[in-house]
Amino acid sequence: MLLGILCVIAAALVLGDFIYRYLETTQILKRGKLQHPEKARPDAVITGREPKVAGAKRTRHYIYVVTFSDGTVYQDVCGVRDPRLGRHGMRFDEARAEEIVQKAAEAHRAAAEGSRQP
């Protein structure tokens, strides 16, 4: 009986670890929102824009990361499935990247205005 309970607990821990690793690898929880919004300053500028590949094997996709001079970061998905590249082929989408930069600037501006409010 005790051995069965321990096996169930171990299985739950392993499942939880797999779910956590999947979420960290694909960065699902960080997409489409400004990270560290409490650091946002109104005079900050964009210092970096770069695409990164996230995921593993069949879940690979492009993430576009926008970095600001005050340490805040905005990232979102910036890839399009392309059947010409194979079953799981992805290509980088330039138009979506420009939309992400605009959304990042808007999110940063809103966070900077929110941090000034007492």
C-alpha cells in the first residue's frame, strides 16, 4: 500500500517536471508581455532586437526578443509554418517582427506611465 502511494507521488513529480521543462523550453509563459515592468523608465530606448529559436524538435519556433536600455524585455512568437520547408518547417516573418516591436514600445510606454503613478 505504502509502495503504491510512493509510486503515485513519484509519477506526479516526474509529470510536473516534464510540464515545467516544456513551459521553460517553449517560453509560453513569457510571450506577449513585458518582463520586469517595474524597471520601465520613460526615457528608455530599444537597444536590441533579435530572433531566437525556442522549443525542441517538432515544437521549434521563432521568438523575437526586444530589449530596452532599462533592463526590460518583450518577446513574442515571430514564425510562420511553411509547408514548403517540410512538415514542421518554420520561417521568420519580418512583418510580424515589426508588429512585435510596435507592441513592445506600447507595452513599455504603458508600464513606464504606470510606474510613475503613486
